[in-house]
Amino acid sequence: MKRTTIVEGIALLFCVLFLYTGASKLLDFYFFRALLGSHFLPKGMIYWTAIILPLVEVFTAIFLFLPKTRTKALYTTSLLILIFSSYIIYILIFKIRTPVICGGIFQELSWPQLLAFNCLLMILAITAIQLVRKNVRNSKTRNRYILENA
């Protein structure tokens, strides 16, 4: 299977995931905002986090869909997953009793299940980034070879 096909498949998976979670948070905005309020966010940050987080997810999904912005969106994806995984680890270490704030069906998962799912997502994101970087290196090498032998 071609590297670009694998990268496109992973990007499409993240695109669907972010559109789903972002849209579910925006569609049930008041519930999502209430869940954020049950966490340890300062009161002044709850409203803006409830708006910005789903919008970042939706825009990341759009940028993953576009070939010109896909690589940067994959890095953004990795960063989002890393931040949320760190947050989950913090909750698990300090045994904070709080509901899962993910949108849609992911709210049904426990924090450990969500962390395992995020680890899988991080592996996919890193794999896609590595494949993109290999494609770039190979195309530069190929172009250099063509120029030298022309």
C-alpha cells in the first residue's frame, strides 16, 4: 500500500473524529459548558474553552482534509492528543472524580479507556507524520537525482 494512501486514511479518520467530537460539543453547548464547569477550570475560562476547543477540533478536521495543510494539521492533531492525554493522566494520578468531557459516544468511556484510545490515536498520528516526512525526503532525493543526471 502506498504511503500517501495510508496518510490519507489516517487523516480521514482524524477528520471524522474531530468533526464528530467538535460538532457534538457545539450542538450540546450548554451541557458541554456545564461539564467543563465540573472540572478545575477557572470560571472565566469555562465559556471560552467551551467555544474554542470544539472550533479548534472542527478547523483541524478541515485542515486535515485539505492536502496543502494536512501535514501541519497532523502536527496539530498530535498536540491536541498529547494535551488531552496529559490531562487524563493528571486526573488518573490525582484520582479526581469528574465526568469525561468528550463529545458524543466518547462520554461513555472511562478515563482509563479514553487514555488507551488516545494512545492508539497518538500512534496513528505519529505514523502519519513519519510517512509524510519519508515521502518528502524521497521526493527531494528523487528530484536531486533527476537534476544531477539530466
